[in-house]
Amino acid sequence: MTEEPTLRVGDVEVARYVLHPDLDPRHGPRPYLHPVRTLAGTPVTDAFPADHVWHLGASLAVQDVDGTNLWGGRTYVRDIGYTWRDDHGVIAHTGWGDRGPDRLEHELQWRDRDGRVLLTEHRRLGAAPVAPDVWRLDVDYTLTAPVERDVHLGSPATNGRPGGAGYGGFFWRAVADGEPSVFTNDNEGEQAANGSAAPWVAMTGVTPGGGAYTLVFTGLGSGDRWFVRTAMYPGVCVAFAFDHPAVVPAGGDRPGRHAVLVADGTLDRARIAALLDRRDGA
């Protein structure tokens, strides 16, 4: 069995990349980062939680890709609700590009349950130091549609579920003992952050082991929105189809570029702004 790739900042392993998960097809098999840790070693991702077993650390996952569920779990069906269907596909690694201690680059295929390729993807993950207590995860990818057809990306919200359930995209399932706090550059709370197009979203929490952390998410693309949960579970998603379907045109690309600051302790807005300014000026 091949050892799982890792990302490192200097001598510190900050993330492990599960490339070929051996999962029940209903859990949406796909590569995912877990555990992701702060520089002090505090884990900040969760996988296989009892409330949503198909939540897998940090990953790309969409519930409706031309009718294929690549998120896992039940599918939301208009006028019916969540339903178990035989519609689960897989996101599969197909080849490596550049690799190093602080970077992983590879090719993937998004496939339906019969193995038909829905999308191809080029993905690059990177880890970089920002401060003695902060590092940055960079997530860059390009999704490409087949030349012969458009590919539609949807969510429970676009399929009729109310309540701002527009999830699907780059999703981070965090770990927290109790309800974490979430805020943006100018607002606070799940209700304000969910569905917003704020320049960044921060989540602060404490793990069951007592480690305090802050995660700062940036990088919405055109038409993207933040999907945020704190009360039901701790999670943040760059949502591709929050309130209307997205389309990858035939033969065309959908690029994405996100960054997550992973910090020990609880950061306030001023510290976050300073860290983001440092990055933008680098």
C-alpha cells in the first residue's frame, strides 16, 4: 500500500492527503485532506463524523454534477426531499504532476457511477508559512468539460431545498467542541455569513482536546457564495451553485483559487487583516 502524500511547512507535517480512499460508494469517494493541523499540532479537520459520515476533511465535492452525486449521502430531489439513490460517482486521481514537501499537483477525473467522465481536473495544493503561528493552504484547480457537452453543477438549494442549503464546491469540515464562532470582515454569525460574498470568512473554535484555532477562508470566484454552518456542525464551503446552477461550458474551464489561513489561537479582525495584507503584498 502506497504511503499517503503529505504537506509540510518546514519540518512540520501540516496535512495528510488521502488519495485513494476505500469508501462505500454512497460516501462520495474522492481525495481529501485529513488531518489538517496547525503548526502546534492541533487538528482542524474532521472526517466520517456521525452526523454526516460523508464529510471528509477538506475536499472538492458537489452534490449534483449532471445528475451525479459527488458529495455523498442522500440526494435532494425536488418535491420529494432527501432520498437515497443509486447516483453516486467518484472523483479519481489519474496522475501526478509536480510534487514536493510543500506542494502536490495532480490530474483527476470526475466520473459517474458507470465510469463516464463528467469533468477532468488539474489540481494543485500548496503549504506556505505566514507567521510563527500561522500557515496557508493554497488550493488551485481547473475543471474542464468534455468538448461535446456542457456540464451543469447544482446543489440541494437549486434542486428546491429551502434554508440556504446551497452547498457543494471546496468544502472544509472542521472539528469543534461546542459551536464555533464565525465572522466576516464586517459581520458576525452563521446567518450573516451563509450565502454572502464577503472577501473572507473566519471560523474560531476549540477542539475536544482543548486546542484553540482560527481558520480564515478566501477566494470566492465569480458567482460563488459562502456556505457556512456552525449550529448543526462546523463547516465552510466555497459554494459553486448556492442559489442557481453553474455551468462548465462544453470544452471550457472553470478555474478556482482559494486559500485558507490555519492559525493557532483565536485571531481577531485586525490580526486577520494584517495577515491577509501581508499575503497580498508578498
